[in-house]
Amino acid sequence: MKNFFIVANPLKDREELYSNRICQYIKNMGGTCSIYSYELIGNACNYTDCKNIPEGVECIIVLGGDGTLIQASDDLNGLNLPFLGVNIGTLGYLTDTDMANVYDTIDLLFKDQYLIDERMMLNGQIYRDDKLIFEETALNDVVLNRSGNLSIMEYDVYVNDEYLTTYMADGVILSTATGSTAYSLSAGGPIIQPNANLILMTAICPHSLNSRSIIFGAEDCVTIVIKDNKKAADRRVATFDGEKFIDCLPGDKIKVCRSKKIAKFIKTNKASFLERIRDKM
Ligand SMILES: NC(=O)c1ccc[n+]([C@@H]2O[C@H](COP(=O)([O-])OP(=O)(O)OC[C@H]3O[C@@H](n4cnc5c(N)ncnc54)[C@H](O)[C@@H]3O)[C@@H](O)[C@H]2O)c1
Ligand SMILES: Nc1ncnc2c1ncn2[C@@H]1O[C@H](COP(=O)(O)OP(=O)(O)OP(=O)(O)O)[C@@H](O)[C@H]1O
């Protein structure tokens, strides 16, 4: 492949310095490259719109860290293109390369020496009084958490509409295998090979002696029902990939199933999943 489009987190690639260097390198090799230019409104930025991607682009190069790659791959998921994450952030767990190695990586792409890692995503629907009020997708996780006061949350868990259990906890994380190394890891969940197709549920600080993470099949749907036996003032929030969120009320239902969408990441880095854990964790 040799036709690229660059999306950069403008707060990390100021004046598009890195973007222009990479673009010039690609053009010098006879490839095509364009950069998505931003209007920075204050410190917020407009993310990428599919309409901005020219015909013939074969790969989206994302300059940032995990959050930028997650958000960009969500913004442009409709294009069915692979994403190459270039870490100019901090951890960059999901990225394949960084500015010190990006030119070697691009050489490999020109020689078609790469693999495409397909990652399952989640679809989350929020129901209030049986009416759908919010729907989003997530690559890492859908998290139901407290917001504002720190009163413990009580919620019922149903799997394919069958009651499973009730938790008293700070919240709950429903994660993909990709997200098993993100918030779920911090909450004590298992580390899972990222290509696995499954739904992982991990309670956040459960008030219980024997709480465990539970792994469901990719075709299962998990529904969380926020119990309404606390003060109505207790605020809850459902967050998708740490970014998109909606305030929830006692009685709301959060239904999480496998999304029809998948995320495609370019892999040239020969480091195995275990080496990445050693390196990055
Ligand atoms: N206590 C926690 O660990 C905590 C709390 C809130 C959110 N998060 C995670 O942050 C994610 C969003 O990432 P962000 O970078 O926009 O948020 P962020 O800026 O809050 O970063 C959270 C950290 O998690 C890392 N990260 C993100 N996805 C990862 C993955 N799949 N595997 C390993 N590490 C990963 C990021 O690089 C960063 O170091 C959410 O999906 C959630 O999983 C973690
Ligand atoms: N071009 C972009 N595409 C997608 N998200 C962007 C873009 N520019 C800025 N963002 C925003 O930046 C957030 C990620 O910023 P953040 O500071 O978390 O950096 P990061 O990419 O996660 O790197 P780090 O590893 O430093 O955390 C995204 O969640 C999104 O809100």
C-alpha cells in the first residue's frame, strides 16, 4: 500500500510537524498522502469526518496515543480501512510504532509486509422506561460508574435476559479483549489475548468477599439494571471508551452486545502479545 491519510491529535502534533514529516517521506517514495487539518476551537478539536478522506486512501495513519487511535478508528469506522497507530502520546498500548520507527514501518507497508488485526467492538444501548435513549459503540469498554456523590451502586446483571446476580459496587466494566488491558486491568480483571471475541465483565470495587470477573461469549448480551432503591439524587454515568457518556438514573437498563462494527489495526511490529505486555505494562 502507498496511499495514506494522516489524522493527528493536534494537542500532541502542534503545527502538524510530525504529520508533515511523514507525509513528505511518503511522497518522496512515490506514494500519496494528505493531512486532516483542524480548526482548533479553544482546546477542543473537531474530530475526523469520513467526507474528508479522499478516494483511493488505503490506510489511515493516526498520530497520538490510545485514546486518539480509539476515537479516530470510531470516527472513520464507516470507511472499512485499516489504521496505523503511531504513538506520540504516553503509553500507546494499541499503537504499532512511534516516531523513532515510523519510517521503517512505512517501508514495510510499501512492500505490503504487514498484517491486519481485526478487533471486535461493543454496542451499548441505554433504555429508560423501556425507551431507547442512547446508543454508542466501544472498542475498549462500556463502563457504568458513580458520578458526583460516592454512594455505592446496586445493580442487577442479566445475560440474554436471564437473571445472573446482583452487585453492590462502585460500578461495572463490560470490556472487549482489547479493553482487558485498559480499565478492566486496573479493576483486577484478567488479561486476554486481544483478538479473542468475547465480553468480559468486571465489577469495580465490589462489596463482596468473592467477586470474580466473568467472561461471556461474543454472541451473548449483558444487561445491567440500576436498582432504584437509593436516593434518586444518586447520579450514575455510562461511559464508552472513556470518552462518550450519558448520565443514568435508577431503573435505567444498559444492554451491551457485540457490535456489527470491527476495528482494523495494521500490525508490522513483530512483538508478540506477551512481549507487548512486558514492554508496556
Ligand atoms: N483506572 C483506569 O485504568 C482507567 C480509568 C478510566 C478509563 N480508563 C481507560 O481509558 C480508556 C480510554 O483510553 P484513553 O487513553 O482515551 O483514556 P485515558 O487518557 O484515561 O488513558 C487511560 C490509560 O489507559 C491506556 N489504555 C487505553 N486503552 C488501552 C488498552 N486497550 N490497553 C491498554 N491500555 C489502554 C491509555 O494509554 C492510558 O494510559 C477507556 O477505555 C478505559 O478503559 C482506565
Ligand atoms: N484527531 C483526533 N482523533 C481522535 N481523537 C482526538 C483527535 N484529536 C484529539 N482527540 C481527543 O484526544 C483524546 C485522546 O487524548 P489523550 O490526551 O487521552 O491522548 P492519547 O491519544 O490517549 O495519548 P496518551 O497516551 O497520551 O493518553 C481522544 O479521546 C479525543 O477526545
